Amino acid sequence: MDENPITHPGVPEEVYHTMGKKTFWIFFLERAHAAFILLLLTIVLFVIQQQSFLASIPVANIATYVALATVVCLALFVAAFLITFLVAWLIYTNYKFCLGDDSLKIKKGILNKEEVAIPYRQIQDVDIRRDISFQMLGLSRIVILTAGHDDEKPGNDESEGELPALDKDLAEWMQAELLKRANIQKVTEQAATT
């Protein structure tokens, strides 16, 4: 028998948030390389198919083969585009965060679900990173560094938590809020120990 069910009035309801519609497009563009290569190949084959020099090539039915290759590439492009769109949508809808009472919680994953809880008291720094594409789209990446995180190793880009793409204003608010909550918990813990 469940002694503390989810609907119990003593259990706080934590609200998980998605990261905004622009984040979906970032997830899509990060995975759409194959679809765009197939689109480019389809365009090149379509242009070659329209050229008159194909008739002068001494291979029988070359124009038919080029037309068939164009249709196959177009079909592969459509399939790759739809699969990429679906995967990006699933990643987007399953990547959520919640500012809980004592920790930031991040849920992610499609098949392998992962939930990370980062206690505010362990947060050492919250970095906002914006490359050129993020600046153009008005987005920011939040990287959360925690106590015990080895920031000294060269090439170590691992962090305890990351919110991959948030609106610029939301990212700045999240940075300030996380640092404020981290400082409040540190002060409260220090006061409790004295």
C-alpha cells in the first residue's frame, strides 16, 4: 500500500517546463545534416537531369538512371527530414526543467530517461554561453557547475547540468535565480551549523 501517494496533499506539485519553441529548432538543426545533404544531392541530380549533355554520353539509358537517382534521393530526403523532425520533437518534449524547493531538476531522454537533481547548495557557478548562431536567434545555453566538478582538466566540458537552449531573457533570469537560491541555501546552512 502506498503510504505517500502523489495526490497526497502534503506532496508539493512541482511544475516542469519546456525550454521554448526556438529550442525545438536548435534540436532539429543539430540533427538535420543528413537530410540537408540529401536535399543538396537531389537538387544537383535534378539540374544534371535537365542538361542536354546527357544525350552525348555513350551509356545507354543514362537519363533514365539519373531520373531514377533523383527520385530516390528525393524520397530519402523526405524520409530523413520526417525522422529528424520526429526525433527532435521527442527530444524537445522530453527535455524539461523544474525549480524545486531545494534543487534544480532536469528531465531528459526518449528511451533512456534521465532525471538529474542539482541541489542549490552545490551550485558553484552558472555560466551563460552564446555562440554566433545562438546570438542571432536570441538564445543562450546555461551550464551549471557544482562543487566537486573538476574544471581544471583541459578539454573537460562536462558539467553537472545544462539547459541547452533558452530564450536570452529567460536564461539571464535563470542564472540570477539559481545563484540567488544557491547563496540562500549556503547562508541558511551556515546559520544552522553555528
